[in-house]
Amino acid sequence: MWLMRLLTTVRYCLLDRIRVTHIRVMDAEINLQQFLDEQICQLAILAIQMVWTQGATMALNDPRENSKTMADASQKFAGLLEMLISRTTANLSPRERTKYETLITIHLHQKDVFDDIVQQGIHSQDDFDWLKQTRVYFMEENTMCVVSITNVNFEYQYEFLGCTERLVITPLTDRCYITLAQALNMCYGGAPAGPAGTGKTETVKVRFHSLASNTMQVVTPTLLLGKGRLTN
């Protein structure tokens, strides 16, 4: 029982910190670099995802369909990436360096995605090229963090993840994320197939890490099942 109470307390604590993070990053006067320095890796990741989601949504919702609004948002995201990269030149602890390298990996993909949206002339948040991206929102009315992919909304699970590295996101992993999201929405599962050592297991684990969901890899004896199992 004490372990369950501990896990519940950790989740409530993380939810409260996410709520505060959302309030802080929505403040136009925030010193984002200082804020990221102060946060644990998990909250810092959510912070830049919220900043990107909010900034991109506002640009896409501009009723004037003004290309300058989109260009300004793209420039803002480029500036954020430069700031993250500049932090890696400082004398950081191993944990802080891992944090900023992870932030760079995630935000570089976010920046590239938005640049593609600008180049395609998209001006609607209902366009599939926008909806298929991983978007992070905080619902103040329900006090919950939501991760959206296409038309699927997942509630953040508030599992404490520590400071972990993330895979570089490619078009192939993006398609894998979309497929898994749709399968889970229909109460199905997923079984990525391909040659050994290509990142199938890590891709699934990273997908659930983005939802802060507890994920366990169970490696079974080859003679019994012939393969491992990844469970959520």
C-alpha cells in the first residue's frame, strides 16, 4: 500500500508542476532560458512542446492568413533552437547536458515540421499536415495535460521518467507514431516488424515516454516464444 501511495503522490506532484509550467510558459515576459535551467528534464521537454504548440496554433489561426505571422513564428522557433544549442557550450553537468541535448533533438524536429508547414502555405489548424504532429496542451478547465496525435487525444500519465535521451525523429518514426495512436484509439495494439537492430523497440518505448506512461520490455526465452514483448 505504501508503494501505491508513493506512486500516487509522485503523479499528483508532477501534475501540479506541469500546471505551473503551463502558466509560466504562457507568460510572454518569461525568460525561457532561465526557466528551462531551473526545471527537471521532463518538465523542460513539456515546456518547449507547449511553447511550440501554442505558437504554431496561434500562427495557423491568424484570420488574415498572413504569411508574415507564419514567418515570425518560424523565426521565433529558430531563435529557441539557437538558444538551446548555445547552452551546450557552457560547463554543464552530465545530467544537464543530457537534458539540453534531448531538448535540441525534440525542438529541431518541431522547427523542421513548422518550416515545412510554412513552405506548403498551410494556414489552418484543421489541415492534416498539422494534425498528424504530436501536440501538447494543458486543459485548465479539467486540470489535465493532453497529448494529441491526429484526431486522438491521450491524457498524460504523469509517470516520473527522469532524465532520459530521446531518439532522433524521422518521417518513418512519425508514421509509426501515427499508426500506433490510431491503433490504440481503436483498442488495438501494434507489432512493428523489420530487421533486428533498426529501432523498433526503442521507437515504441519513446512513443510511450512522450505520454509519461509506464512501459516495460519483457524479453522471453527464444525457445518459448521466439521474441520479446513490450507491454504498457
